[in-house]
Amino acid sequence: MMESTTFRLLTCSLLRCCRRAKCFEGGRRTFLSDAYWCQDIWNTRTSLPIFRDLNMDKFYLAMDKNFQTRGKVLPVDIDLFALCATSDQHLDDLQDLVHRFRRTSQTAGVLPSTSHLVVRAFVAASADRRLRLLDMLDDRVNYGVFLDHNTASMLMDTFVREGNTRDAAKIATHLMLQEDWDNPISKTLALHCCYAYVQNPVPEPWQEPEPEEDPNAETEYVRVKYLRNKWHDGHFDLREAADIVGKTLAWIGATVDDVGGHSCELLGWTMYSKWQELVQCCDRLQGGDGVCQDVIGRVTGLLSAAGEQCPDAAALSARVASLPTVPAPLGDALRLAVERAVAEHEVADVVRLRQLYAEWQQRRQHELELQRQAADRERRVQALEEKRQYLRERERLLWFFDNEEPLLAEVERQWNRPQLPKPPIVQKLLRKKRQTEEDYVPPSVRRSHNK
């Protein structure tokens, strides 16, 4: 019995070590397990018979023709293309289709799975394509691609694994902009990614600088209908890294009632330069569990560097320094919070995502069936209209002599129908042409005789 107990203890210890080892890939940390990605279901997404003979190039050309001739495509077609896009060329075509589809009236009926499929298609691609995905997410008006809890967590985990704290923090800021932080995993991951960027902002810069204008270039003036007043909403118009990352830390940190959340909120309001909110945060945390000691030093350093932007920097620094502290670093606290959230909620998220994949597949089949029925109905209506036109022509041909007089009267009426007056500009051109013809004098031509 002693040997069996020892064997069980060794087995449990080995399993714990294996689980810890799965959290590291390529020397960098990852938090989500392979099960979170539901890769087995994702790999069978094109198992339906309709996808077996689907040629993506011809599919893209057909949708491009619909855009040019009809000005629209069906939402289920965009969803299917996003579902099957794998190569870099298909992703480029997908980006083009999503942009053009967003500018049509059909975008109001976009399927709930389309944004998820677009994000997952770009996540599995190269780093350059993922940068394009970030541009699409930033341009909400022209693309309309939005993150959900699962795709946000997948993207943040991917960038953390690559050591790309900048893009991981950008994904976290999207949760703040969407004001969607109900999921514990994505919420704690967002705080971890933002603070990781504060500690080690790589790669730089946060935003690519705009190309400089050529001073020798010719100035082009464009007429506009109206001038838009300058307005900064303090939310979607945020561009500076300190402002948008600070607001993300402040807003999401306020929803986490522990030392890590309180520390993030304190640091966030300081980075965002919201001094009144910082005072209120200090008052609220005065009798709490405390904040991380390293955050106190970072906040006081930012207050000292604020200069004239913070007139009461000394008083604020004293207020911050008086807060209760804990010795644990904020990075370790946030990392433990993410691990705890993943351990408690990963199974529920995986079950929910599998259910969503099944529901989306049923919805897709239903939309395809409706599309097939609509196309079949359109073919039948067109066939009936062609048959009616043929019968009308045959009737006029067979009964011509019986209806000869009414037909001749109709022809005479059409012939003698008064013409509509021509536009003034046309009348003016006709008068000028008539005058030219009346005053025209032919040139005199001399015939030369050969000697």
C-alpha cells in the first residue's frame, strides 16, 4: 500500500510538471492550452459536401462579378469564403471582400460567425498578415470586424508567446474600446498584456509614423461640402500609447477586486493623466488590501515626470505613497491571476465555443438552403417570363390579320406622337449648326493643268 501511494504521488507530480511545461513554447510563456483552440472541430469545418469541389479562385471571381453588376453579395457567401480561406492569396481576397461588403446594404445581415472566422483565418497566417488584421480591427467603419472573448484571448496568447507585447496590448485595448470585459480569461489576459507592454514595449513604435509630405510637391485643393469641427471623444480617438493603454488598465482594473486589479487601476489613471480620477482611486484604496510596491514607485515616477501637466504632483505623490502596499510584484500577481482564471473557466469556454461552432454550422446550412431555394425560385420565374414573352409574340404573329387595323393605327399614332422639347443647350447647338450651314461658302478650287 505504501508503494501504491508513493506511485500515485509521483504520477500527480509528473502531471503537474507536464502541465507547467505546456505553458512554455519556444522559451516564452503561453497561458491557453491546446484544447482552448478547439482545433479538432476547426480542422473539420470544411467537411460538408459543398466544400469538396469549391474552387476559391472561381468563388472570388463570382463574388467580384456580383459586386460589379449587382452591387452586393449575400452574407453567407462572405462567411463561406472566410471559412475556407487558408493561403495568403485567399486572405488578401478576403480582406478585399470584407471591405467591399461593408459598404453595401447587406452588411446589416452579416452572420455572427463571420468576424470570428476572419480573425481565426488571419491568426493562423504569417506575422505580416496578422499586422493586416490589426489594421482591419482598427478600421471598424470600413471593415466591421470585431473581437469576441475567444478570438481576443487567442490573439493575446499568440502575441505573448511570440514576445510581441505591443500587439498583445493593442488587442487588450480593443476589449476596452468595445467595453466588453465580462470573460474572466480575456479580462485578466488584457491586464497582463498591457502591463507587460508597460514593462517592455517591444517592438516599437506603437503606431507607424505618417509619411512626411514632400515640400516641393504641388498642393492639391479639393472641394468639400462642409468642414468637420475638431472633436476628440476621449475613447475611439485615442492614439497615444500611454493614453489608450492607461485607460485600458484603469477601466478593466476597476472590475477586478484584488491587489492586481487595484494596482492596474492606479497605474492606468496615472498613465492616462486623469488626476481627478486618480485622487478618487486613492481615496477608494486607502482602506483596502493594498497595491503592489513596485507600482507605487512607477506611479510616483510618472507624477514627477508630468511636470506642468500635473500641478499637484507633490500632493498626489504623497497620497499615493500613503497607500497600503504588498511586496509582491504586479507582474507576478497578474500572471497568477491569469493562471487562476484559465484553470477555473477554460473548460466552460471550450464547451461554449464548441456549441457556437455547431450552431454556426447549422445556421450556415440553413442560409445555404434559403439561398438555393431563392435561386431556384428566380430560375423558375425567369423561365415563366420567357415563356410568356414567347407566347405573346406567337399570338401577335398568328392573329396579325385579325388585328391589322388596330396595329396600323398604333403604328400611325406612335409615328405622329409629338416630340418632347429638346433641352436648351441642345437647341443652342442646333441653331449654331444651322447658321453655320447657311453662311457656308465653299472654297474656290483652281484646277492646275499639266503642261
